Amino acid sequence: MEDEEQQWALWMQAAAEGDQRSYRRLLDALVPLITAVARTCLARNGRDLSELDDVVQESLLAIHLKRHLWDASRPLVPWVRALVVNKTIDSMRRRGRRIVVPIEPLANMLPADTPQPDMGRSDIERLIGHVRGRQRLVLEAIALKGQTVREAADSLGMSEGAARVTLHRAIKAIAELVRKART
Amino acid sequence: MKLDDLVRTLAEDTQQPRLPLGRQLTVGLATGAALSCAILLVTAGVRPDLPEALLSWQVLAKFAFAGLLMAAAFAASLDAAQPDARGGSRALAAAPGLLAAAVGAELLTTPAGTWGAAASGRHPELCLVVVPALSALPLIAAVATLRRAAPASPTRLGLAMGLLCGALGAFVYMLRCTDDAPLFVAIWYSAAIALVGLAGALAGRRAFRW
């Protein structure tokens, strides 16, 4: 575990210097940790796990946008844990006490081929629909169609630099929408 | 959207993270403080006896109080800006401790009949108005910078930031103010700084949610 944490911290530092591959590895490695922390936190508060996916996605988004705050002299894992706990508490506050209707009996009543709007779609995916203009096009190309920034730039007729800036702003816009959605 | 798509998208966003928060906060506060100093110089100027005044222990204690509070509140702000804030900043007790010692020394060395006059000073009302006014620009700069933070408690970060800016405004006003009695500082400067702290907490509660 200790070696792993050191590896993560190294990846985080490399990411801060613009090393995209290290950053990807780091995020992939953090997903199980984020999920475990969020799950424990939800369970401890007597919540069902229907909001788990959203909490994990929001936590990833927050780690991404707040990574400049992490100070290499502080251990990374407690920092990530604390951030996820904060995000989980936020999510619980936002949703309040919600009655969750089990979906299976209802699903049987629906004709099999009817598309089920928003079911299984996360908050973040829904929020992409609220982002405007080029930001939305870039997000859709990368997040939903699986393109890289360069491919998205080509297909949208933008320069790669412009596409990068647009992507960054779009991600910030999503975070802002998440923030507003809870007030 | 699958988690993997989100991870891939975030990894595609290679915009470099900006300057460390501490350095950015320093730049913002220094700019705000420089403007506040300029405003003070243009409108009222510094106290005419500033060089000699710096030889008196009361004046030194006054500046040391504001300086210590600034340093401790700066550290407390950077800590509170993190999701894993450690909290419990004991360093914040140093400034009030120093002030209490100065008040003690004053009470021991001056006759009880002069305490009332020392406590009310010449211009208590100016202290209550001018300190917050001189704190305003640093406060605006600090709010703008600290919006990038990820505080465990936005209110707590706002409070630390408010105390920091209040102490900074107090430090600037001390270049002008001739009420030097530790009793005066303990009452009026503390109240003025507390006001800015409160404003910071209220602002932080709204502005620092992330």
C-alpha cells in the first residue's frame, strides 16, 4: 500500500507537469479508492447506493479541478479521502431524504422496447446537455464519442489549442452546474 | 456516460494547473494592501511622529499584534482551504496572548485613574470605520483567489480570511493612528478586526462552496 501511495504521488506530480499518461493512470487507480470511500460514507449514513455513481463522478471532477491544491508535502491518499467525504456529504445534503422506489416491479410494467429517459444516466451526463455552444460540441465529441482532443478539433474545424481551452472551460462549466444544482 | 469516459475526458484536459494557492494569495493580498496604503497616504498620510513612535514599546506591541495575527491567519487560511484541513490553529492564540501581556504591563505601570482615558483613546470611531475600509480591497482579492480552494468548511475558511484581511487593514491604519495604549488596541482594534472576520465568514459561506 505504501509503495502504491508513493507511486500515486509521483503520478500526481508528473501530471502537474503535463504528463497525460501518468495522469490517466492515476485517475484509473483512484477510482476504486473513491468508490470505496463514497460507499462506506453513504452506508454509514444509512443511504442506499443509488447516488454512488454520481458521487464518484463528482469526486473525480473535483479532484481534477482542485488538483493544483494538493501540496506534495501532504500525503495524497488522506487528501483524496477527505475530498470524497466532502463531496459525499454534499450529495446527501442536496438530495435530502428521498424515497427510493425499487425499480424492478415498475420495469416489468413498461413495454420492453420503450427507451427509458434518464434512467441509468448520471447527473453529469445530463448536465452536458446544459452546456452551450462549442463547449458542448467538444464535450460530446470527447466524452460521448470517444474522440481525443485532436480528433475533436479536426472534426469541429477548430485548432487543437482552441479545442483544449474549450474542453477545460467546458469541464469547469459542468462543475459549476453541479454546484448550482444543489442550491 | 461510463466512468471510463469521464476519466478519459478529464485526462484529455491538460490545461496546466495554476500557481500554488499560497503564492497567489500573497500576490492578491500584497496588491490589495499596496492600494490601501496608497489610499491612506493620499487621504490622511502617516502619523507625523512615526520614526520616534517606533521606539515606544506600546507602538511596537501594537504592530506586533497585527503582524502576528496576519501570519497566523495566513497559515490558518491555507490550511482551511484544503479538504483535509487540520483545523485547531494554535498559532492564532499568539496575537491575543501578546496583546493580553501588553495590557497587563499597562495596568501594572499606569495608575487606575488613567485606564478609562487610555481605553477610549482619541478616535475609537475612526478605528472601527477605517480598519474595515482599509481591509476591503485585500478582502476582495482574497475572495477572488480563494474561490479556487476546496475547503472542508467554507465558513471557517471565510473566517480565517476575514481575520487575515482585518489584521492587514489594522496594520495599515496603525501607520496613521496615534492611539497607542494596549487597552485601546485590545478593545477597538480587536472589535474592528472581528467585524472584518465576520464579514469574511459570511462571504466565505456563500463564495467558497465547491
